Amino acid sequence: MTVAKYLLCRDRAITPEEDIRAVMPVSRAVYVIVAFTTFLSWTVMFTELFRVTKSVWPCVILHTVEDSLINQLVISGYISIAAGREILISPINGGITSILYLAVGIGIRAYRTGKGHRLVAVQKQIKPLIG
């Protein structure tokens, strides 16, 4: 509902440049670099989430919630970030956010691979006992 009011109150079309400036007031070139680092950190998290759950749906739901909640709050102005700090603390694609996404992805990977290592270790211990 808030997003609809925001879009209806606009008296002109929204340009991509305005969307970029609403998220992070930098040039397109800098935004592309920041966006790609964010995408890379998302890739680790979403890939590991997919591997653990063996389903694409948790990834779809997580990405949908992020897009529908966080992005709209920032773009519509409900969350304001101190000028000059956007590249670090922006909840959409700031450096700290990207590090958190990467840490979650690495944590999920450690969980996923840790289960496999424990299972192999247990099997090696049981084999001499069995036969």
C-alpha cells in the first residue's frame, strides 16, 4: 500500500538514474561495481541455501522478501542513510550487507560440508568394527 501511494504521488515517470540515486548517490560505473560485489556475495548464500534445502523455493522466498521489503523501504524514503555512508551501510547493497550475505553463505557451507565430514569419519570408525 505504501509503495502504491509512492508511485501514484509521482507526477512523472521514474528513471533508472533516480532509482540508483535513491539507493546510493554514486555514478553508474561505481554502482555497477558495488552491485556486482553484492551479486557475488548473494550467489554464495543462495547457492549454499539451495544445496542444503535441495529446493529453489527458499531462495525465491528469501529474495522476494528482500526485494519487497528492504528495497521499497529505502527507495520510498522510509529508511534514510547518512550522506556518504551509503556504500558501507546501505541495506540493499552496502559493503557491510554484502559481508553479512557472504558470512551467511560461508556459514551455510560450513554446516553443509561439516555434516558430510562427520559422516565419513563415523563410517571410517565403524568399518573396522564391522568387517
